[in-house]
Amino acid sequence: PAPASPAPASPAYASLSPAKSSAPSAPPSIPNNAKSVKTRVELARVMRELGGLDEARTAECVKLLSEARDIEPRNVDACVGLGNLFKDTDPSKAIAEMSKFPDPEGFGNGKHGKPNFDDSFCHVEIARTIIKHGVDTKDKALLECEQLEKSLCIAGKVMGWDGIDKWVEILDNRGKWDMLKRIYMAIHEDNPEVDEDLVKGYFTAKGWDPVIIAPRVYCPQHQ
């Protein structure tokens, strides 16, 4: 019998394996055309928690979270994440970034709308940052600023008056009674059981002037 024909030679490239590079691997990146909010937020979180934040990484996190917020303005993780990047180094910038979270449905003209859990979460962080910064710096004006009042109204609409009691106590001890009365009225604005006599009685029991104050009208929100 004729000898068996040799097997056809494999193409030259078939036996080649990719060359291993000794260069350090580049940080994970997202394609420019990827519109994933979740991916951007998660990558920023991992960079912050595992890699530490030097100037370059902070800038990359700001870019990722800003892109996420541009895609989905009411993404609370992106908005609060941006604030968290600056809380320790630049509280004013942290407050400004978190305050860009869009107002809840129905907010405006003296009404505080129908906030949800995301609204509450974001505005609790804003209020906490403002009060801590105001107490730390002894900035009296900061402790009665419009943004603090707005944030406590929105958070209180979700959490109730008792849910913001630790901040109420701080402001009460510093004489911010008119602000607190407006916040109380805002939180209870849709509660038919809270009538004028009950409100005046509560204010009197707290040691505040019982005169009811009209709700604050806030400046238009800037994005």
C-alpha cells in the first residue's frame, strides 16, 4: 500500500500565542459610546474604595459620575457620589454638586411636592454636610441657608418630623426657630389632621413664637 500522506501543515499563525507584555495593565475604561449609568457609577465606586483617590483618580471619578448624571439626572448614586468626592476637602463644592439633584415632582410655588426615597437620601446627605460644615466653621449664615431649609423640608416629607429630629435639635439650640416653623409646616402641608390650633400649640410647647409663618419660596434650581 502507498504510504499515508502527511497531515497538512497548520498555518504558521496557529501555533503562535499572544506575546505577554511586561507593562502594567491600564485601569478599566468604558467605551465612549457606552451609555451605561450603572457601569460608570460602579467603576467610580470601585476606584474610590479600592484604589484610593489621588488627583488623577478623583478627576476620573468626577468624569464618570458627571457622565452618569448627564445621562440620568435623577440617579441618586451618581449625585451623592459626586458630593462624597469633595466632602472632606471642599464641603461647599460637595453641597453644590448634590444640590443639582432635580427637585421632586410638584415642587415649587410654596409647595414641596411628592418626594420619594431617592429625594430623601440625597437631601439627608446635603443637610448633614451643611450642618456639619456650619457647626465646624461656626458659620451662622450657613445654618439658616435656603438649601438647608429646602433639604430638611424634602427629607422630612419622606421621613416625617421625627426622622429629622437630630437636626431640628441642633438648629433649635442655635435659635433657628422661624426656619424650623417653616419646615414643620412644609412637612405637614398635606396632612388634614394638622390644623392651626394644633400647630400653634406645638410651637408654644417648643418655646417658639406660635405665629405661623408662610412657606419659603425657593430660588429656581440651577443645573
